[in-house]
Amino acid sequence: MGHSEGNMRLVLPRIALSGGTWGWFTAIGSDPAAILFAVAVVLLIAIVIRAGLAARARRQERQPEPEPVTAASADEGAIARWVGEGRHLLSEWQEKIERLDELQGRLAAMQAENLRLAQESEALVRERDEVRAVVARIGELVRQASEVRPRPTGEAGPDP
């Protein structure tokens, strides 16, 4: 393993802590698993915001125009509105819970994929290190072979 690659994992956390915002971007950008996790977080936030805006728009569309209320029907109307609002809130919360279950399932799948990619990355790093060790050994053998000097053709075996 080369000098610069060996120290890369040790240096990045220090850069991330001392480099401010750009240091964090550098640290996240250098790790595929961190990139995937950051994308998942951003996607989750965008989905939650979109769901909130959609619920708000539906709520505004469903609000009926206020009708003139008489004193006799005021109590009945208030109770009817409360019941209607209660049903509406219950259905909204049921939708939110279903959506949350869906998002949790997607998040679990993304976490499993993240774990698989991290394991694959570790395996590739180990394989790379093994290849580097083999190449270094081959280089050492080539160096040793080039140091051996050929003997002139008339000489006998090695000197004692």
C-alpha cells in the first residue's frame, strides 16, 4: 500500500472536522457509502416536504365555504363540523402512517444496499492490497534477478 493511500482514511476525518463545510463535503465525496447515505437523507427530506405540501393543498381544497349560521343550528353545525374535522384528521393521519411505513421500508432497503456496498468496497480494498503486494514482490524478484551477473562461459561453479 502506498504512503498516500494508507494515510487517506486517517486524514479525512481531521479534514472534515477542521475544514468547515467544505471539509465535510470532501470527506463525504471521497466515500461512496457516505454519498449514498447523504443522497438517501436528502431524498427522505424532499419526500417529507412534498407530502406536507400535498396534505396542505388537499386540506385547503376540502374546506367548504362558510354558510350563514342561525342561532338554532349553531350548536348542531359546530358538532357536525367537529365530527367532520375529526374524520378528516383521522384519515390524514392514517395516510401519513401508511406513507411513513412505506418510507421506513425504503429506508431499510437503502440501508441494506449501503451495507452491501460497504462490504463490497472492503473486499475490493483487500483485493487491491493483495495485488499491490504481489506486484511489489515481483518487482523485488526482478531487482534481485538483475543483480545476478552472468558468469563467463569458461568458469566452473561458485567459489567457496
